[in-house]
Amino acid sequence: MSKIFSVVIMAMMFAGTGWAHEGAKHGVHFVSPLDNAVYQGDIHVVMAVDGMRVEKAGQLEKESGHFHVIIDGGFVPDGEAVVKNATYMHFGKGQTEATLKLPKGNHTLTLQFADGHHISYGKAWSQTIHVDVK
């Protein structure tokens, strides 16, 4: 491979265009807590998304939405509304961090991304982890 061709490829990768985006990871994940973490009290949750923007609820913009944490439940299928109750926590102000107070025991936390009208982006935009509160 020529030096010039190598430089062009590297420049495209660093510029954030071209081949560097092929196969880029998209979805949501918990930065914290980690899967199978054990806690003595409140759980500080940090949420992240790759491939979309975090926006406030009510705004319906392409490739954007906000987070929901589902306690002891699974993902919401694509196109269905995320309900609002004690199990389904909404972060419609665009929050990316929260503190959860859970009863003692083993729990699942499902992070779900949905659009500005709380319509789920489905399993591909969710992550489920397990936590144990002592």
C-alpha cells in the first residue's frame, strides 16, 4: 500500500468520515452500574447512547430520544409506548444520571431508549443488567 493511500485512509478515520463508521456500535449502555454489581444502599446510574442524541421528551426529532430504566422488567418492543409507573422510570428531561433506591434483593435494570413521545426503539436500543442490593 502506498504511503499516500495510507495517509488518506488515516485522515478519513480521524475526520470521522468514510470507512471508520462502517460497523460502528449503536445502542445504549449503562456506564454505571456494572452487570452483577453488589450495592449497600442507593445505586448511582450513568446512562449512555451511541448513534443517537439525547433530547427532552416532547421533542420529536430524527435520531434522538431519552432514557428509561425498567426495574425488574425487560425491553419494550419497537414501536410500543413506554408506560409510566413505579417500574418504568422516565428521564424525559434528558437526564443521563440518576440515583435509584431499590429494596434489598436481586434486581434487573433495563435501560431503554425511546423517542420524544416515549415510543420505544426496541431491543436493539436496550440493555439489561443485574444488580444485588444487600
